[in-house]
Amino acid sequence: MARPATAAAPKAPPSKHLMALAVVAILGIVLVADFLWASSSSSSPSSPGGAAIWSSRLDLPARPAAPVPSSAKKKTKEKVSIGSMDINATFADLPAPELEWEEMAEAPVPRLDGAAMQIKNLLYVFAGYGTINHVHSHVDIYNFSDNTWGGRFDMPKEMAHSHLGMVTDGRYIYVVTGQYGPQCRGPTARNFVLDTATKEWHDLPPLPVPRYAPATQLWRSRLHVMGGSKEDRHEPGLEHWSLAVKDGKALESEWRSEIPIPRGGPHRACVVANDKLLVIGGQEGDFMAKPGSPIFKCVRRSEVVYSNVYVLDDGMKWKELPPMPKPDSHIEFAWVNVNNSLIIAGGTTEKHPITKKMVLVGEVFRFNLNTLVHTVPCSFI
Ligand SMILES: *[C@@H]1O[C@H](CO)[C@@H](O)[C@H](O)[C@H]1NC(C)=O
Ligand SMILES: *[C@@H]1O[C@H](CO)[C@@H](O)[C@H](O)[C@H]1NC(C)=O
Ligand SMILES: *[C@@H]1O[C@H](CO)[C@@H](O)[C@H](O)[C@H]1NC(C)=O
């Protein structure tokens, strides 16, 4: 939930905190549900080259229903072992309190690699894969006040369908680049802005080159875009650009080059807090299109998930903060700032060293921005 920096206001009452956590949770559930979809839709286990499509590489060990609440007010056990006992700490669940989850209204469609922004009591959920061969090009809205979904409307035809960069100022939602089409098709450089008050879309100047899932934030009146994967979907991009924006309009016609980030790649949390720009977790490498495949069939390539936390405070030099307790990727829409602590829910970590399958993160992490300490907390406020 790339909420603007003002979301860090320490005066928010606890009910707001719980609502914010619910947003994180709902996104975690969407992510996990989508992995279940991908897992169950696995039909062709591997290509002749030995590289498997991602659906066959997803792992939900010892979690038949995953951490999705099976029914309202049922407790979900968080301490589930990941397969073999001799696996080191990166792959095991960390000691964590049991959290009580409550099931909320089911989303209208399943989604993988879509995007979501919260504005007040509404969660706008964009795009995403429905299946590996079908992508959505609409927006659904979840209303926290009455636990309902509705207000579906279309995205512009030219807008990417997954791996979008996204951020909001509280009214306008800026949508940056991403993958256009299903399977492992190429990215677009096109950018858009949505006025949520009128549901009107407008163009923004395109990025100098397209990116997959770049880190995106509003910082000091500029839209910042950095990292992500390059056009081949796999090679990490280090570039960082910014564009002056105000009330949904670009104030410049071209993006400005900024200081590159030390480590590139997609699927990172990108946060502005205390007038600093933070980039957290993510990965290098991703699935790529199989060479010559007419449908751009996804084939797994090497991936490294990481736990690094980088911060830019003066705009000139990236510094490193204490890393997350474990490598964590796919968290760009799975965080919220509560009283100057970042709460990060779920994600994906390094693949299982023996089965080589993707491993999901079961923990909810807290990164206290006052103390710079990461914990797996039992309380968020
Ligand atoms: C766990 O295994 C990973 C991958 O093999 C390795 O990078 C990491 O250092 C190991 N961690 C510990 C605590 O041994
Ligand atoms: C959200 O739900 C509340 C409570 O039912 C309602 O008053 C409000 O109009 C709804 N908002 C939208 C945008 O539908
Ligand atoms: C917010 O954090 C401060 C400093 O850690 C703490 O003193 C305060 O009690 C917290 N407020 C809430 C509402 O949790």
C-alpha cells in the first residue's frame, strides 16, 4: 500500500491501525490465493530444456490451505515447518506469535502480480493475471466500511497488466510501466494517472525505457521510479528517474536521471517516511519468455531474493540499513506504515534448496523506523 508519507502520522487512533493492517492482510491473501491458483493450474511440468514454468515450481509445503483463513475468526497457526528439518533458517518460519485472522469478502477475480492502493476506506485493485494466459484490464474497489467489492471500471487499453509501479498522493494514483499482456510478454514504457474522484485517466510522459515492477514513490513533489527488471524481464535495472508532478499532472515533459540504486530488480517495497526514500527487499532475476515461443511462454531463470534495506536521505548517496530478518520479494503492495513502523506481510523468499520450489513467507515483519530494529511482532500498535 504505497500510502503517502502522511500515512505515518503518529496520531492515528488504533482503529486506523487495524484497518491498515487489514489492508496488508488482504493483499497477502490475494497473493497467496494466486499462488494457489498458479500451483493448481500447473499442467505442463517442464520444458525440454529442463526449465520449468513457474506454476510447477511453486511450493506450499505443509500448508494445504496456506495461511489463508479458512473461516471467520479461526486462528491460523503461523508456525509450520517447511519440509525437511535440516533446512537452515532462511527457509524455516521464524518464531512468531499466533495471529488471529478474520476472513473478509472474497475478491471478484483471482489476481497474480496486480497492484493495489488504499485511499481512505477504499482499496483500488488493478490489473494482474487471472490465469497465466489471461490478464485483467480493469479495476475493482474494496470498501472497508461495509466489507464489499464493487465499482469495477476499465483501465486504458495501453496500460500494462502486471508488474506495475504504483503510488498515490491520496487522490491521484500514478501508474508506471509494467508488463503488457499474459505469459512473459514484453513491458511498456507508458505511464498513466487516475483521478479517483472522477475516475478519469490521463497520460504521463513515458519512461526513457520500459521496466518490470520498478520501485515507485512520491518524494519531495517528484514521482520517483527505480530498479525493476529490464526489457528481457530478467536483468536487473539500476536506473533511477524522477518527474515533477502535482495534482495528477506532470510539470515536466521528460524524466530526470537520479542517483542509481546499488542493487536492481523487481518486487520491492518502496516507502517514503520521515522525508527519506526507502527501498526494501526484492529480487534479481525473474521468469523470461522462452526464445521463439509464439505465446512468450514463461520459463524459469535464476533468481536471487534479498533482504537489503536502502535509504536515500540527501538525494545523493544510498545508504544501507539493517536487512530484513529473511530475504523477501513481491512485497511492493504488502506494507503499511503504522506509527513510524513498517509492517510488511508475507512475500516470497529464496527457493527451497532441495526441491528448488518457490517458498512463501509466512511472517508479518515490523521494521521500527525509530530504532531501525526488525521484529516479528505480536502487536502492531
Ligand atoms: C542458508 O542457506 C542459504 C542458501 O544456501 C545461505 O545463503 C545462507 O547463508 C544460509 N544461512 C545460514 C544461517 O546458514
Ligand atoms: C462504502 O461503504 C459505506 C458504508 O456502507 C458507504 O456509506 C459508502 O458510500 C461506501 N463507499 C463507496 C464508494 O461505495
Ligand atoms: C507510537 O510510537 C511511540 C514511540 O515509539 C510510542 O510512544 C507510542 O505509544 C506509539 N503510539 C501508538 C498509538 O501506538
